[in-house]
Amino acid sequence: MYPDCAIATNPHSKQQTCLSITLVQVHMTVALDLIAGSVAGAAQVIVGQPLDTIKTRAQIAPREPWSEYSSNYLISNCPLLPLAGMFKGPLDILVKTVRKEGILALYKGMTSPLIGIAGVNSLLFASYAVSKRIVSPFPNLSLPEIALAGGMAGFGNAILASPVELFKIRMQGQYGSPDDKRLRAVFREVAKDGLRRGIMRGYWATVAREIPAYAGFYTGFEYVKRKFQKKYGQQLPVWALLTSGSFGGISYWLCCYPLDVVKSRVQLAKEPPRGLDYITSEMRAVIRKDGVRGLFKGLSPSLLRSIPAAAATFATFELTKDFLEKHTNL
């Protein structure tokens, strides 16, 4: 299998040569995943940011008069807030945001993920590649093994995803007031609370979300991809990759959405969460106020966003990786 291994006549030397070749191949594969993941991440942000803003505002916008929320949330002096509630639904969010703040408001908070998404997605795809090797030494994993590897990758991915999303959400939680802050000011404000209570606020909520999310994400993608491969062969057309990626994105949200609502609220709250049970405490608070339906606010734009965003992510990753394998030494 490895010509260089056969050259060595000394068994010990042969073993060392084989080990060196294997390590080089692993490093090259990880580098390939990192580069392809970075490109895929940029595509994901550009395609999905407008619907992500609508989703986040649906999760965090208060439904009560402003005075009841001013002490808890960062929404201040908001010119959009009517007495009976801020928004009636996703379409109302879109119309009011564009009307009052302009079309570019749909891209609020994009700087943070655009800067960080390369690292986040690179870490995600690299973690997934490593997790698959940990789960099984064989290349063709079963769907339960894919789910396990995806959950492991999600756990590792949370360390970067949490701060990136915190700054994104805090930018999206500003509604066109003259007092709206730039990302630099938001960063300084958060950093005052330190690493654990400030920049990494909501980390465990992110972990709780990422594990089931990416278990579903990769399982959904692989399930549909394998169905297509049975019919069209290993080299799938672009539309099949897009469809597989879209199914993966939908699976992502269906597996974790209530936890995403909790994470958004925790990261936007003016005060850091207290206690180890803050995830369940916040979930109970949402249910008390809005019922179980409150845990699914913004789900429709999330599912709608997941189709083009996940499709772009997976297709870009696969195409970039294929291009690098054919035209570089990686």
C-alpha cells in the first residue's frame, strides 16, 4: 500500500517509515478540512445572515411593554417597540427591520461570525474528521456512528462558537436606536465581566445545543447523501450535495431548537447567568411566560435559512475539498 514502507529491509525501520507516512497523511487531511471548512463558513454567513437576524430577533424580542424588560435585556430606547409587543411574527420582523433600519440591518452582527466562522467551521470539520477516526478505524461509518462523531465534533466546536455567537446576538439585539453600539464597544462591554462571565457567557448552553445539533446535522446529511449515491454513484452532482446539505441543516434545528432559544436569551441578558442549572432555569422562565411555544420562537425562519445556508456550507466544503485534492498536494 505504501511503496516507501516496502523499501525498508529492517522491520523497525519499516515500522517507523510507515508511522511517519501515516502521520503526514493525517496532518494533510486535517489541513484540507481546515481550509475547506473556512471557505464553507464564509459561504454560510453570507447566504444565511439575513434570516439568522430574523430568527434571533424572534427569539429575543420582548412581547411586553418595554418598561418590563429594560432591567433585564439590552434593548434600549427602541423606536420600533409598540406597547402590545415588538413584532407579530417573522414577516413583521422583516418588514419593520427594513423599513426602520434599512436593508443592511439584516446583516447586523455579521462581522463577528464572518471573522470567526472560518475558525469555527474549520474546527468543526476538523473535529468531525478526527472524531470519525476515534469512533471507528474504518472509513464507512454507520449512521449511529456518524451521530456519535457529530456530537463529539459539536462539543469541540462550542469553544469557538459560543463567543462568536454572543457578539453576533448582541449586535442583532440592537434596533436602530441612536445609542446602538459598534462591535468594538460591545466587545469592551462584555470583556468587563471577564472570560467566564463575559466572553464565554452561555458556553454550557452552547455545548448543550451543539451536541444534539451536530449529531442530527451530520446524520441527516449522510443519510440523504448515501441515498443519492446508491442511485448516482460516489461522485454526486451539485444539486444532490445541495439537497443533502439542506436536509442536514433542517435536522440540525429540529434536534436542538429549544436550547438555541435558551442560549440566545442567556447571551443577550444584561446580567450573567447564576448557578449550574441556568439552562433549565431559563427554559422554565420561557415556558412560564409564553408556554412551550415560546421555546420554538423563530423556528420557521431557522428552517427556511437552513436550506440555503447548509446547502451552501456542504456544497462549498465538498467542492473546495475536491478542488484541493485534485490541484494541490494536500
